[in-house]
Amino acid sequence: MKQQPDTRSSYRHFDKITTRWADNDVYGHVNNVVYYSYFDTVVNRYLIEQGVLDPEAGETIGLVIETQCNYFGSLSFPDTVVAGLRVARVGNTSVRYEVGLFRNDEQTAAAQGHFVHVYVDRHSRRPVPLPAPLRRALMPLVAEAQAAE
């Protein structure tokens, strides 16, 4: 069964990302690898703004162990990408983030996907339980299916 694009109402947090001329490929649309950088941007900016990610000195960091993206329409420069963010699952040491990318004011996702972070000690790279402040920052993003569990 083919996956259908989500609408904006499926997401909890939004962040605008300006496309750049260099994001386009020779076919005139944003190259597929750039979509993953948009995923990283919306998640990491949210975590930094919430004060739960210090990329340079934090004791706990998130490593991506799984990622996927489905494409439904194209993005291109000079579009503004509105990235919708939600959390599908919060585990003991991991989080599944889901992101929808919306072109300008469109209500249906041009692309959507997910990635899973496993949180580890910065030095040992061994998994650690999610710090309480991180867990609290994630709760407003939790999708309804998990919130009901």
C-alpha cells in the first residue's frame, strides 16, 4: 500500500527553512540528500532552543541509527520549506522523530520521513537513558498514538 502524504495538522511544531540556490540539483529541484539536512535542522534547532542539546559540550548526544524519506512532490529554490515535527516514540535510550516538509503555504507534505536517535554518552558512545530535561522537552511533540499509551 502506497503511503499517503500527511497534512500540517499531523505535526506539533513547525520551523521555516529557507532553500538555497545550491540545494537544487541539475533537474531543477532540491536534491534528495538535502531533505535529510532539513530533518536534522528542524530536530536539532528545536532541541537547542529547548536547552536540551549542546552540540559542543553536552554529555549526551543523539546518533542517527535509522532514517527514511518518502517523496510526494518537489521542493526547489526559492521555496520556503516549513518543516513539521512530531515524536512517534520515546523509548528508554531512543527517540523516533517524524518530519513533514511542506512547500511554502501548501497543507500537504511534499516529503515526509523519520529518523531514530539513540542517545549515547559523548565519550564512550554507549547508550544512556534519556536525560529528564530531554524527555520533558519531547513530550509536547509526542504524537497522539503514543500519548494514549
